Amino acid sequence: MTQRIGLFYASTTGNTETVAEQIAGLIEEAQVDLHDLASEPVSSITQYDRLIMGIPTWDFGELQEDWDAVWPELEQIDFSGRKVALFGLGDQLGYGEWFLDAMGLLGELVQARGGELVAPWPVNGYEFEQSRALNPDGTHFIGLAIDEDGQAGETAERIARWVPEVLSAFEL
Ligand SMILES: Cc1cc2nc3c(=O)[nH]c(=O)nc-3n(C[C@H](O)[C@H](O)[C@H](O)COP(=O)(O)O)c2cc1C
């Protein structure tokens, strides 16, 4: 098992990819490997016990297409003993009834397969009707919430605050 962090993402219009690169840019190069699921196998996840995973929500609460394509394989992965930090991309104004739902689906899968979610993110500063990506008490998202459609100006600062929390949870 490598000590490196595996950062897995997929992106239809490039926003999640840009955020993934920004996150990786704040981690030492020798510590992180970027994997785009559109072109790289999801089975590589098993090489890491520290994972960052990024997923945008599409089509009214649905998984992004590359995540959807690998979902059956992902459901077979044993996440026990692995720490997982999630980040989700969504549009709270345009799709406020399904804000970041795909991050919620991914979190449910990881937890059902024994993984530990780390680095939740407060809901303050967002306006939406419903989200599947909330902690039970509703005070936090289960991972970093990024809205490039309505709050792009906040993204860099949000990432800069979240990455140290992830590294601390990973004990790095
Ligand atoms: C047709 C369409 C459907 C979308 N559905 C949702 C949704 O249900 N929930 C949400 O939070 N965002 C939704 N979004 C917003 C995207 O998640 C957002 O634009 C994201 O940044 C796209 O990431 P990507 O460029 O990595 O694919 C939708 C966007 C489009 C164009």
C-alpha cells in the first residue's frame, strides 16, 4: 500500500478537473497522484488508503457519466481501512433541489463499503433547497462543496481552507 494520496475525479465540462488540479497543486507533488476516471481504471483506487474523490452532479441529481460507467465496479471495492475526502461540484441556484446529490451517492457507497469519510464542510454560505450530500444533522456537507456556476469567486479560498483539513485527517 502506497503512502501517496490517490485523487480520483471525472468531469464533463472541465470544472471538476480544474478543481482537482487546484487541490493537487496544494499538496506536495510527491504525495499525490491524479486519476481521471474517463481514461484510467477505477481499480487503481485499491492502491491507496488515503483517497480524495471529486464528482459533479448532472441531470437532476444523477451521477456524472464517467462515474456512472464505473459505478458497478466501484460497488465491489472494499473501502475498509481507507480514509476518503470527497469534493462535489454543483449549481445551487440552477439545481437547488438536487444540490451535490452525486457527492451524497458517492459518500453512501464509500460508507456502505466500510470507508471513513473525512473533512466535512459547513453549509454556511450556500443557499439550496435540498441535498443528498448532507451529514445527518444537516450542519455540514459530507465533503467540500464547490459551485463554479454561481460562486466561482469563492472556490480558491474554499480549497485553500479544506486541503489542510484533509491532510490533517490523513495524518500527513
Ligand atoms: C444539464 C445539467 C444538469 C445539472 N444537474 C445538476 C444537479 O442536479 N445538481 C447540481 O448540484 N448541479 C447540477 N448541474 C451543475 C453541474 O454539476 C456543474 O455545472 C458542475 O460544475 C459541472 O462539473 P463538470 O464541468 O466537472 O462536469 C447540472 C448542470 C447541467 C448543465
